Amino acid sequence: MSSPSICRPMLVTLPTTRARWRMLWCALVIGALTACGGGENSDKVAADPATTATITNKSAEVPVTKSAASRVPVYRFFNTLTSAHFFTTSEAEKASVQATKPFMTYEGPAFYASSTAIAGLSPVYRLYNTATGVHFYTISEAEKNSIVATLPQFSYEGVAYYASTLSGTGYTPLYRFFYTAKGFHFYSNSSTERDSIIATLPQYHYEGIGYYVLGSDWQTPAVPHTGITGAQCYQGGGNFTLGSCGTTGAINLNPQQDGHRAAVNPMSYGSVTVGATTYPNTSCVKDNVTGLIWEGKESAALALRSGFKLYTNLGGNSSSTDASAYVVAVNAFKLCGFNDWRLPNVEELQGLVDYGRAVGARYNTTVFPNSQGAYYWTSMPNANPALAAEAWVVNFYNGAVFRALRADSHYVRLVRGAAWTGQRHLVTTQPYPGDSANNAVIDRKTGLTWRRCQQGRTWNGSTCTGTASSFFLEAALSHARSQAGWRMPNVKELNSITDYSRYVPALDTTLFPGDNGLNVSSTPWLDNSSYTFYVQSIDGYVGFGGGASTLRLVATSP
């Protein structure tokens, strides 16, 4: 390809000051953009009615969903006539350009973004300069609105894709440069190229990180479903029987019960392939919802990874019967080719519990053979200093989460996968009667949006006022149904906001002030259908019962 190396990375324009916008406009008017930023022939891509319509329709049809296919490539073309680059996520537009624009050289995916609107991601807007043929992309809604209002030569074409304004696990920075003389921005997601430009091309002014696109380890934010099925919904009428979620009784009581949502992020597992080797599930298993890879267990009692061995959880103990020594041994063995195995946290391990199964083995026995319906250690110690001799366990016998003495012996299942880094929660505003602005919290890791106050309390703009209401199960389901845009969470979702590094409460009180309750979930305990699972916000204990409980709602979508 004949273009200089500086034209190889992606080129999108991000937020600028009004002065720079004027500078850019002047440069475009006099035809200065003849290199990477655009050029007189750039409009030949956007001017095609078919391709323009594709982009417009695509942005209008983006659903609010949580699909495993939401991470999509942003395709890059190189314009051999102008040395400009063109970007699209549309498969139809990509095919059209390849078929009808011989001067556009396809260069493959430049980076990855989300094709769907997901809580925690922001839309990247696409505008087209009808006077110059230059496309402009911005993640700033304020800038987009300003351009539409004050620069009539720009035609707004909709949302190009979704990215993040914040860093975090799975996100890759997009570096931004400004070429002052020509009035355009240059972007690259390569730190090597960034450093090379800074060192060798002084005409490019480095402005830092523009925003964050999706890395190879990005996973659609999701909480695995509980496993409660479409035949396990409460029917109403005060008898607490479970039956088909499609009955009039179940729907009239609450059409967003746990069983009604069985198809939302259903638990799903797959094999792990490294190189030419596909490992059996007795070695390792991939969780398709979270992206985590789990250790499998062997049947032989004396094998290193026997599913029948018990371990203490004292941490740093040199004993071969301690979980810390087991982690070292499995990593030395390089199970499935990896040496970064670790103990899971509560949220990760609880994700494997199948609450739709009968007592005794609440897990997928086919996917996880040689396992036990018993206690499994997590990496989380008790945050109460007076109980430092305890750590948290998940009980695969009945689905509870509680504390155990670290000197006790329980089972271990290791996991690998990046623990969340970066800012996890964002404050937002979600319609709710009586609440002031900033009454909700987005969890970027799970994709869920939570009301900050328990039911019965009101957000006044700085805290929750009033007294939390108590509900018995059927009343809680009925109440949740009457709150437009909100629903009861299932037990895995409810426990995902627990912060096990805190105590009394085990919640971030800046985000969720004044909660020391026993919050009810929509997940039934199958052993006694009059009971449902709850989460004790004082310390994060997960149990089941039938008494009156407080209630915290989550947004209906997803």
C-alpha cells in the first residue's frame, strides 16, 4: 500500500474546543485535508444513498439488549485517492464499499466496539460534513448537539457504535492527536504507534486518551441467570405454589419473576481450546456468560485435582492441605496451559449455582462432574475484624452464601480471568416517582441499573429519606409490578452489589446510603416454595426465608 505509515491506524475525530472546530472548518474549506483526516473524495463513500441509508437505519434499530455478539469490529478502509481512512461497523456498508468503490482498500478491523446500547457505555455519534466529505465521530453528546445547532454543513447520521468514557477491565484506550496545520484529529489504539508519533512527528500534538474501545478480553456485562425455569413461577393467591410462568396467575402477580427471565443470560458453558488442544471438562470449562474459565475436577481420589479433596483456607499456609498451596500446585502444573489460576470471589463462584435444581447438587452435574453439593471456598475473608478467622463459602447443597472458619476443611474450585479494575459504578438518573436527579447507579461490570434507595424511601438529591418498607413475598412481587421500569432482582443480581470488603453494611454507602436490611429477591427456594432467597446487606449473607423483608429494585432492562 502506498500510504505513509501514519495513515495506517484508525482515524476518527473526537471532542474539540469551539476554537479548534473553527480552525478545522477553515482548514476544510480551503482544502487542506488531503492526508489522513479526509479529502475531496471522502464524500464518495457517504454520498452513496444506499450506504448512507445503511448507517442511518442501523443506528435507529440498535436495541437495548445484552447479546454475546455485542462486541463487533469497526472496519477500516484506506482511500487511495486522498490517503484518508473510512470506518464502519455495518456489514452491509462494508460489502457495498468493497463492491462499488475500487479506490477504497479494505484494511480489516481497526478496533472493536459494541453494536448495542449497554449500561455504562456511551454512544459514539457520526456526523457527515456535506461541504467537504469528511466524517466526524464524537463520544460527547454536548459536542454533537453544538455541531448540529451551529454548523449546518454537518449532517447527523446517528450512532456509529458504543464505547466507554472510562477505563476498566476489557477496555483499550484510544489515543488522540491533533494536526494543527491541517485541522484534524488522528487516533490510534496502538501504544507503540502513539510513542512513535510523539518521537518522530512533532506536527502531531498528543492530546491524551480520547475514549476507550473494547479489548480482546471484553465481555458483555451480564450476571448469569439463576437457573430457575419457566415452570417455577409463583402463581399468586397466597398459597405460594410454583408453576408455569405463562399462567394468568403468574403473569398477573408479576410478569418479571425470576422464571419469566430464564432466557436472559442463561447459564452456558463451553470447552476451552488452546492452540490445537481442546480440553475436556474434567480439566477446564469456559463460562460463556462471564468469560471466566473454571477448573474441572478429576475422579481419582489421589489425583492432584481430585473432586473429593478438602482444604483449609488459612492463606499463605505451607501445608499441602491448604487452598493457598493448592493454587500454587495447579499453577505449577499449568492446567490447560495457564498459570494464573486463583480462588474465585463470591460473585464469581455464586454464578455457578443453579437454583433451579433440587437440593443436594445445585450445579450443572454434566458440566462439572466429580463435584460436590457442599461448601466451596472463596477468596473473600470476613470484613468484620472480630471475625477475621472466617472466610466466605458458597454452599452448592442449598445455594446459600455464608461464613466458615478458615481452619475448617472445604472444597476448592479455581478460576482464571481478570478481576474487575477501574471505576465500576456510575451515578445516573432513572425515572421514579418522587426521586430527585442522580437516583440510580449503573454497574459497568454487570450492566444492571439499581435504584439507590430501598422501597419506601425517597432520594432527595443527596441521600435516602424516610423509612424502608417491609414486604412479605407476594406483596413484594405485586409492589414491584406496579413500579414502571423497575423489577425485583434475582438472588445473583441482588448479591452482585454486595461489597465483601465492607461490613455493616457490606455496601458502598456513598452509592446506597442507609441500607442495613434483609433485601428480598425474586428467586424461590425450591425446597420450600413459601421461602425465597434474600441478601443480608449487613455482611452479605445469602439465605432463604419467608418473613417480611426490605426491597431494592433494579431497572427492568436488561
